[in-house]
Amino acid sequence: MEGCVSLERAFVTNNIDLYYVAYYCFRVIFIHIVPCCALVVLNALLGINRTIIESRFCPGTQLTTSACWSLSSVREN
């Protein structure tokens, strides 16, 4: 009975350290860093848009966010 046979390209077997460094760098960049940076940028844009919308609905008031939104919904009805 035979088990699994692992076949690798000659480049991988000759440069195993380079292969794993490239693999882990690719993984760190595209699996961890890029999504994290995208989340930071999207959260910043969300915060900016939220302040713009709040300034449109409650200009010059010191209301909290929930009070501002409840007043804006009352005005529309």
C-alpha cells in the first residue's frame, strides 16, 4: 500500500528557502496588510461622511447623534 506522493518542481526543491519566503511575504501582504489597510480607509471615509451628514441635518446644534437623527426623522414626516 502506498501513501501520498509529493512532487515539487525543480525550482522549488533547489530554492526551498526562497520559495517559502516568497510564499509568506505574499500571504502577509495580500491576506493581512491589504485588507487591514482597506478597512482603515473605509472606516475613515465612513466617519467623514457621517460628520457631513450630521452637519446637514443639525447645523450649529449641540445635539447628540441619536437626538439629531430622531429630529431629522420627525421633520421629514
